[in-house]
Amino acid sequence: MVKKKDPITAEELERRFDAGEDISAYLDWSKAKRPGLEQ
């Protein structure tokens, strides 16, 4: 499990994503949804 990080701006998240960094620590996976699947 990834340790949760302090919040960052959308611009910083996008910069890290575009640079190929792992951004999973900044996402709230408990609220993730998969379109097309019934829950």
C-alpha cells in the first residue's frame, strides 16, 4: 500500500504525470469508478 501524500495542485499533478512519475499516492482509490461495470 502506498503512503498517502500531502495534497498538491492540479498543475503539479499533471507535471508529475507528464514526467512519468508515479502519482498513485496522490489519488483516492476508494472513490475510483470503472465505467461500464455495475457496483
